[in-house]
Amino acid sequence: TYPKSPYRHNDTKIWPFGVGELTQRGRMQMFNLGKKFRSLYNGFLGQIYRPGEFKGLSTPMGRTLQSAELFLAGLFPPIGFQMWNKDLKWQPIPVFPNLLDRNDMVP
């Protein structure tokens, strides 16, 4: 928080998981952003997640790893053979830590 923030640093109503962690609203926003990207780039991405074609990267911090997982859950909902639990519309997609001092995007 900033010096004149109306939110107290230790307010568990604002920061239920701790200061600097994702809130429930933030979690939902990341999931919905993944769904939005799915609708925008559906033709480009293809219908299903394929490990050889897509790699999830994140900085190695809890909130950024969670953000990546939530985004990917919205981006790649399981369909057909990817459904492993009928009660859970989610599939595990690995998120790899990308250290800030290197760039894995460049071959």
C-alpha cells in the first residue's frame, strides 16, 4: 500500500491471504482474462491445450504463479479427452518459473 492508502496494511478483509497476495476478486479477474483471451484468439490457439505448442511462464512468486494458473484455467478449459473429473472443469497445465535475468522466449 502507499502512505495515504485508505486500506490498512494488515486488514484481513482487504488482504485475506496476506498483503501483496491475490484477493478473491483478483483471482476471478485473472480467470476471466483467460476466458476473454480464449474468445479473442480461439482460432489461433486451437481448441485444446497441447504441451508441445504452448508453454506457461511466470516469475517465481506465489501471486504471479497463481495468476498464471488462473489465466490458463480460463484460457484452456478441458474438453473431451482432457476431462479427467466430471465435477471439475479444470485441467493441470504446468507453469514454469522464468527468472528475471534470462529470457526463455528467445531461442
